[in-house]
Amino acid sequence: MDKTIQIMPCLDMQNGRVVKGVHFVDIRDAGDPVECARAYCDNGADELALLDITATVEGRATMLNVVKRVAEVTTVPFTVGGGISDVKSAEQVLNAGANKVSTSSAAFRKPELIEEMVKAFGSEKVTVAIDVDQNKAMPSGYEVYIDGGRTATGVDAIEWARRVDGYGIPVILPTSKAGDGAQTGYDLPVIKAMKEAVSADVVASGGAGKLEHFYQAVQAGAAVLLAASVFHFGLIGIGELKDYLKAQGVTVR
């Protein structure tokens, strides 16, 4: 494993609070975003993700005041997603202090938005997130979902990832709807299939519950390990995870 693996806690936000659901529903409170962000930076996170999980469905922009407050305490790069529907909303989020923006539903509905954002900010500031669920009718067995995992699109997830990769995006973030919050392990086949199809780094997201799950994701080809529940609820510490991965021969920061 010659690549340095990044550990990325994810703050899912709703109404200005960090929350965590299971399979994108059954949401429970997990704390204040600023406190969570500060704690993760202190505990050795390499990056942070902040996701305004209901912004798209509620048809509103990301909560910029929260982005600003989190930006003031973070010492690592942080990516903000949710409600970023055009270049202007992306610009507002970056101006509020985010290092990168992540787009999912808007990019799917209007793929040229990816190109516009890359042109406006540079590819290193743009991440494309893809919510996926298993569907045997798809060539790869995975279908793209949008609107926070609520809407099936009928489009094959690996095909869409290939198309996204064509815009020169450096990071693609697939989240398995089946795995989300379930702590039963990442959806390894989708990570593997996506890594084989794209040149971008692939983020493992959705389902981490044990230390072994993180190592399995690295073996499947993930460069960034994203998790929420296990970190929020103190089941696994970031230092503990890094020590474990190092013991498996994985290069970490």
C-alpha cells in the first residue's frame, strides 16, 4: 500500500446539529458541529466532511453560518456538501471557509455543472458524491440515487462514476445506502468496481462498524476512509484506527 490513506470523519447536519441516521433515515442527534469538528481535528482527523443532509430535499442552500463557524476551528481541509446546486452556491460555501465542495443530486441532474465548477474553482476543490444502492437490473449491480437517497434514477452507478471521472474530478465519494449507518461494513464490491473504472481517488463511505472494516476498504481500493457513527458515538478513536491500520502495513498520516 504505497498510498497514504486519509481518515475523514463526516458530520451529517440537520437544522444546524450533527445527526446520524441508518440507511439515510432514523435520524438521531450527535452534537454541535463546531464542537465535533474541533474534537476531530484534535484527535488526528486528516480531513472533515460536512453534509447538510436535508438541504437538497428542502430546496434550500447550505447553512453558511455553520460552515463559517466550523471553518474557524478546523485545522484540516474540509469538504461541504448538501444544497450546492450551482456555481454561485458553491462559491458562497468556499467563501465561508470550506476547502472543497461536494455535489451529488445537482451534478447528476445537470452534469455540465461539474465542468462549470472545475472551470471556476479548479478540480481540486470539487468532489462528486454518488449515493448508490444495489439493483441487480443494472450492469454493475448498482444504481445511482439522488435527493439524499430518496430517488432512484435508473442509471448505473459505475457508468455515472466513469462519466464524472471524465471531468477530471480528483475524488469521487460513493455512499452505499444499504451500508449507511448500519455498522456492518463498507460495500466493498462498489468500492472495488468504482476504483477499477476511474482514475480519481475513491472514498469509502457508509457502513463502518469495526476496525477490520476500514482495512477491508483499503484493500478494495479506497484512498479515503469516511465514517460517522463509530466516531460520533465514541466506538472507535481516530488514533486507535490509525494505529490499527499501521499494524496492517497501511501508510497513514
